[in-house]
Amino acid sequence: MSIRQGYDLALEDLRQDLLQMGRLVAISIHDAVDSLATQNADLARKVMDGDDAIDNMEHIIEDKCMVLIARQQPIARDLRVIGAGLKIITDLERMGDHAYDIAKITLKIIDQPLIKPLIDLPRMAEMAQKMLKDSLDAYVSLDITLAERVCLADDEVDNLNNQIFRELLTYMMQDPHTIPQATQLLFVARYLERIADHATNIAEWIIYLVTGQRLRQK
């Protein structure tokens, strides 16, 4: 096996690890919001317990990136591959943290009847999860067009976040007793909005990886 072949195998191993981390994060986001909508304490605890696995994946990938840089001294495109990978796992780790935060809110309000059926929050979560999936698909295929679509989708999530804010604010104004829970639901919407922002960051790193051009990160 040539040095280049060994290097390419190491890069592929790195990519597979990153995708596995992305899958763990996607499951965590889905389960966190599902635990809230169904008031499932066991599922919420599963999300919180699973955060360590996401953190461990980040550390494993970081170490592999550092080894590649030290041993191979990559330049140009190869360096961008590793650099983008390091940035992407940071965004993934923060997404996992937000899923943890949502699960924590589930446990905080688990004994309270929901002030309203959760419709828009799960919808917002689905949008953010699709953005994550599409950004990872763009990473695999180096598809700039798909990455750009992810960036555009962020505005839709922001609009839904604003809609949820106005609706919950109306609940709080009409009935002060709803304020504690409505405040927690506002936090959930904010966490989902941040998850979408991180998916956008990943898409922007894909564009950088392919073109070498940096876009403004959120």
C-alpha cells in the first residue's frame, strides 16, 4: 500500500466516524423532542445518558485529525478536509448538547399537563433534523447545491421560531399560570433554532471544503 493510499483510507475512516457522530446526534434530537411531546421520562433520560457517546466521538475524531496533521502535514484540499471535519464535529457536539437541554426540560415539566398540544415544536424539530441530514449528505457527496439549500432553509426555521414565540407569549398574557411552562417551551424553540443554525454552519463548511471560500458562520 502506498503512502497516499494509506492516507486516503485514514481520511475515509475519519469521514465514517463523522457520519456516525451525525447519526447519533440526529437520533438524540428526535428522541429529545419526542420525549417532550409524549412526556416520556425514560426517553428523556436515554437522551441525556447518550450525550457522553457523542462527546466521546468528538474526542476520537479530534485525535484522528491531529494525528493526520502531524504525520501527513497536509496542504491545500487535504488540509481543508481535515479542518472542515474539526469544525463540523464542534457543531455536531453542540447540537447534541441542545438535545440534552431539551430532554432536561422534559423532566422539568414531566408532571405538568401541557398547556397546548405540541404541533409546531415537533414540526420545527423535523425541519432542523432535515437540515442536519441534508448537510451530512452534502458532506458525503460534496454537493454545494444541497449545502446552499440547507442555508436557505434556516430562514424557515427562524420564521417558525418567531411564530412559536408569539403564540406562547399570547398564552402567558392571557393566563399568568402558564408562564413557567411556556417559558420552558420557549427555551425548547430556541434550542431547536440553534440546532438549525449549527446545521447551517455545517453546510457552510461543506461549501468551504469544496470551494475554499469562507461564508459567515452563525
